[in-house]
Amino acid sequence: MFLASFALFTRAFTSFLRLKRGLIFFAGACLLSVLILFLITRASKQRKPFFFANCKRLLQTESLALLLAGIVITFTLLPTDQNLISNFFSFAPLRIESPQSAFTPFMEEVLILEQTKPNTYIVQTNNGKTYFLKTEMPHQIGKSLHLGATLKTIDPSKLYTELLFSGSGENFRDYQFNYDKRLLMKDISGTLYEKFSLPAQQNKIQASWLHHQLSTTRTRLKERIQKVFPDKEAALLLGMLIGDKSQLETGAYQNFVNSGIVHIIAVSGGNLVMIVVFLSAVLFWVPFYIRNGLIILGVVAFALLCGGDSSVLRALIMAVLSLLAVFRGREIKIWRLLKYAFVLMLCYNPFFLIYDLGFLLSFGAVIGIVLINEWRTKFQKIPPSKPKVKEKKIGLPCLTGFLKNYGLPTLGATFGTLPILLFFIGETNLTGVLINLLIVPLVPIITIGGFITVIIVIWTHWLWLALPLQRLLTFIFRMADLANSRSFSISISATWAKRAFLLLIISIGAVIYQLSKKE
């Protein structure tokens, strides 16, 4: 109940950016909850104390959810434009003036912080604001430039497009991509389109020590990988190791998206599990508590190196909570971890809920994998109806193990992400399910083997050692092309069909969850 209420109020606050709209949702949620509770009380013939006790609990839960959502959105808006925070608490009619021109001249010194795409950088100005920089010229990370560009700032009027339930109210009930809201989510003040640039004689703008160290480490890793592998394969390996997609060509990246295998270049729980296993093997001789503390530090350092994507943050929270549970000798419950991760991520950035599709896909994939695993476990525990008779096993044990370790998780992840993709995008490629069965087993081989190969080749200069992994990386590109050329896609365009399908999948998942919890 708390999770649903917290998600609803967070959704309302991030959509409307008005406190009074959130209070309207709070009143509606309370009335609906009380009505449902009243009907349940009448149907089950319970007495009045039952109704009042549960009514009090419902109101306390929803009040706590509203308070937490309000505090989170307040602290999120405080560092941004002061007009946003003043409008948020204002109950007066909203009056927003659009800028006279969408584009304005820009000429300042900027610091190149990082590269996100082949033609896109993140830069910082003297006043601490960050911008996207679109350019055809290559720039060096950590260097300052005298930049002449055209600036497109965030249009305040577009942040409030979801004010009314009539007309544009459809934007609240159906997902609409809002570029200005996405910039606000990433704490980006606008987009710069470069006209010219000159290197600055001195770096007057300095990034933080931590950001400088992380950027230096990423740059060194990128340079070493590019020395060992060709550009195309190096870009893919860099994405698989730390989720850096800056060197991957736009066409190649879109191929991964269309084929349904883009998850291999997004750091998730699998990458952190490999880090935990690796550090556990290296530090086996260290005392238990010290070893776990070092593993937690290693996982946090790796997550910082990979960046602040929602999938990385979700995996980091779940990994750290799991390791802390081991400290206390507590049982690790996956559903509890997911709940904590969900709330903590929205506390960190409430705009994740609707303006970051990776947030929803990450949770959807994990929930699908957990549900399919619990269903399999429940099915195996069903006692046979007849006395057990020894039968000769038919089939290959390796095939059974392959389907158990890779087939079912792939099916579960597809089951969990399918409704999200169809609801928000309207289309998905089912051929990717089969392609994933071929690619997913190669991911740990490529990531671990790639890291070790780069180290050995840098030391020995034996470039031939990289050939096997280079072939595997090329194989992944070919599989992506095959999935696109032989695609079997399903699409839903009607809004009512999207909602019906989403409700159906959620209902099936809820049934599986309830069945798995029964003794």
C-alpha cells in the first residue's frame, strides 16, 4: 500500500510540479481507499472496529507516502530554478511566460566533463551549470574551451504541460516523452550547439576531485581497450565493461535497441555479481567482516565508475543491502530488496519514475526473473499424484542446465519488460528472445576475459591474444543484424489496448506471486 501511494504521489508531483495537485490526488486516494475498505467490511460482515482500525492504518500510510513524496520533490527542485520551487508551493493560478526565442547566443569558457555519445558531451560553466554540447568536433575530457555556440534552454512552459485533465490531461494518463523534463531530471540546464571553439590557456573551471579521478580512469581504460581491439569491437567491449556507450556508433546502438539486446551494454546486477565473485576470490584470505567491507567499497567504486544510470543505481542498492544483510547474518529476501531499492531510488531522483524508461525496464526485468524462478521452485515442490517410480532420464543434462540458467531467466526478463515496452514504446522485437539465448552466456566470458586480455596484451604486446574475444564481439554485432533482418515484432497502437495488456500482465504476475507465497 505504501509503495503504491508513494509512486502515485511522486508521479503527480513530478508531472504537475504543484503541491495542490498532489493534495488533490491524496484526497482522491483516501476516499477511494475508504470506499473499498467499506465494501470489504460489508461483504465480509465485519464489525465497526475492524473498519475504523484499518481506516486509520490506511490514512496513516497514505499520509506518510504524501509527506515523503513532498519532501523528496522539494529537495529535488531546490537546487534548480527558484521559480520552480516557488510555483510548487503556490496555490495561485500559474502564469508562465515562454522565452522570446528558443535559441540564444552563448560565448563562455566551459569544461568538458564527459562524453555520452559520439557527438555529445556534458560541459560545465563558471557558474556551475551543466549543459549538453552537440558538436561534430572531438574534444578531450577534462580540458577547458572558449566556446561559441547556440544555446537552447529549458522552456518553463513545457514543464507544466500536464496541468489539466481536459485536453492535455491525456499526458498524465499516457506516457509522453518530455525532453525538457528529462533535462531537469539529469540536472542539465540546456543544450549547446557548437559554432566554434578555442582551447583555453588555463583551466579556470575545475571539476571535483572525485569526478576528475573517475574521468581519468574511464579515459585510461578507453585508451587501453582501443589499443588492443579495433574501434568497433572496442566500443562494444567498453559498453559491456562499464556501460560507456560514447564510442558506439549511433546506427550500431540503434541496432542493439531494435534487436532487444541493448541490455548487454547497460551495467546491471550481473556486472556487480561478477565484481563480488572476483573480489571474494581475491580476498578469500582476509577475515570475514573486513573482506565484506572491502567488497562493498569495491562495488561502490565500480558503480561510480559506471556512472549514475538508473540500472546501475538499482543494482548497487540491492548489492550493498545484500552484503549488509550478510554482515548481520540476516536472510536475504529479494522482494524486500526490490521495495527498498524502489523507494531509495525515487528519493534520490523522483523523475526516474516516468522520465527514465531504464528505471522501469530494470525493475521489470528483475521482477520477471524472480517471478519465473519462484514459479519454477513452486512447481518442483508439488508432490506427485502417483508413487514415484524410477525412470530412465531422457535428454541431455547440459541442455537442462542451459535452459535453467539462461532460458528461464531470459523468458522471465522478457515477460517483465514486455508490458513496459508495449505501453511506452508500442512495439517490441520477439526475435531478441532467441538471440539472447545465444548472447547472454557469452557476456561473462567477454567481460571478464576482455578485462584480463587487455591487461595481458598491454604488458606483453601479444595482440594475437585478443583475436578470440574480437571474434565473439563481432559475433554479437552479427546477431544484432540478424535479429533486425529476421525480426518478428508485435505492436500495440491503441491506448485502450495498451492499458488492457498492461493490466493483464500485472494480473498474471500478481497471481504467480501469490501462488509462490502459499505454503
